[in-house]
Amino acid sequence: MRREDDQQLWDLLGRRAQPQLSSFFARNVLRRIRQEPRRFDRVRTWLSLRRLVPASGLAIAVIGAIIATNHPAARQKPPESEPDVVAKIDPQDYEVVADLDELLALDENSLWDENQSL
């Protein structure tokens, strides 16, 4: 924009008061910079006990809830009462089981007999 395009605007801008800086401007700027919290101070305020204790308690509660809901034992169904091995045997097989018991008893006795002969 040239001065000739809008003379009234340039006249208005020319009459505006010039900003006056305080003689203590540099001192005030440095004081503001020093008053700002440093990085270490910001970290220290976040790690204060007043914030750290509730945050860690919440984290422990969330982790515990996740473990409790995703634990394999929690998903297992309780075993149905399984009948005993004897109850699973058909009544027709009782004679075979009795014969097997006798054979096992004879086999145990024969092992002892063989060891004595050696």
C-alpha cells in the first residue's frame, strides 16, 4: 500500500502515540522468566505423593480387575461330578474286572517267587 492511496489512514497512523518502554523493562522480563517453573519443577509436582498415591492405587485396581476377569481359572466351568471308575463299568464287565484283579494278584505273587529263586 502506498501513502498516496489512503492519505487519511497514514495520517491517523502517524498521529498515534509511540509506545514508551519502561526503564525497568529488561529487569521485568528476566524476573518473569525466572518465575516460570523449570522442567524439573514441573516433573516434581506431577510426582508428588498427593497425586502419585491415588494414581498408583487406581492403576493397581485396574490391573487387578483385568487379571481377575481374564484369569483362566475364572473361565473354567466347575467340573461336573464325574462318576467313579467302577460306576462307569457296565454290569456285564464285572466278571472281567474280577478276573483281572485275580491275575494282577497272581502276577505280584509270582514276581516275589521269581526273585527268591535267583
